[in-house]
Amino acid sequence: KQEVTQIPAALSVPEGENLVLNCSFTDSAIYNLQWFRQDPGKGLTSLLLIQSSQREQTSGRLNASLDKSSGRSTLYIAASQPGDSATYLCAAGGSYIPTFGRGTSLIVHP
Amino acid sequence: NAGVTQTPKFRILKIGQSMTLQCTQDMNHNYMYWYRQDPGMGLKLIYYSVGAGITDKGEVPNGYNVSRSTTEDFPLRLELAAPSQTSVYFCATDRYNEQFFGPGTRLTVL
């Protein structure tokens, strides 16, 4: 059974810092790895999707990487802003049934 | 396109009452899912459907029922509501292993 772990569970950083969120999974036979953002009381918004054949994806200040052999994905946020404060979840996709991590709660303070 | 819509946004039920959570999508995706999200516990799959007329149990199906008569709609039925069903419920669709979420329904059972 796939297990997905996100470390750290919570992170507080000053504005302007570059930061890395980690996602690890136990079964490397994944179809893709998807990163989401969730604001308090809201639904999940897809940020980046990395297919199993890809190594990374970029969108603006966000860069996600995938290393299937080591069972790891990272989400890099450049020049963090207070508006980046949210919970970030990763999901390992497997034959249309993804497995979600519990998320990293990020606070960026001015 | 509205994407995935869910109604109601909030609901309070008394123990033993029943209700249906509505989910509708306009993206013509075959795969649809119901998740529940409890604080600090991540997302758990309740039921999913691979197309109209086909549904299957997820990780936590007890106390819930679903139906899928059309591609667009995937309602979740709660019979005999219990306090343990207090949670936030998310509906999602899937296209090529990429998930799209609705805004959620926050349910409290008292």
C-alpha cells in the first residue's frame, strides 16, 4: 500500500526566503506526482503535475522535482511572499487512485 | 466552465438524520471521487466512480452511499448521520491522473 509523507508538518519563514517542501512515497510505481495548495476553509488548487517520465515542472516561482528511484518529490518556492501562506499537499498518482500526504502548513511572515 | 461544484457549502445535521451532498462537473470527466478531510489527517477516499453506472468503495465507505446515473453528477448520501461523520467533504474529478477538486462541503453532526 502506497504511503505518502510530508515533512515538515509546519513551517514558518520570513518573507523573501527560498524554501523547499518535501514529499516522500513508498512505492515508486507511480503515474505522476501532483502538488496542491489549500487555503483555510477552501478546496484544493492544483499547482503542478509531474508525470512519471518527467523530472521537474515549473510555474512562476514554483518548481517541483520528482525522483522516482528515491521516492521523493520537492516543491521549491522562490522569494516567498505572505500570500504563499497556505497548506501544501502532494499526491502520488496510481492508476486513478491517488494517495495524499497530510500536507505542510506554511506561514510566510512579513 | 464552472469545473466541479458542490452544494451545500455548510450543513449542520442532528444525529440520525440523512442528507445528500451534491457534486456536479462540466468537464466531461469519467472519473469522480468523494473524499473526506479531517484536521491533520489528510484526505481519505470514500467512494469513486469510473463512469456512469459504475461505483466502487474507497478506504472509508461505511455510513455512505453513492450513485452515478450521469457523467455530470455524483451525489453522496449519508444515512443515519453520526458525530464521526463531522468533516469536510470534497468531490473531485480526474483526467489522465490529474485531479480537480470542488470547493467542499463542511458538515457538522450534533
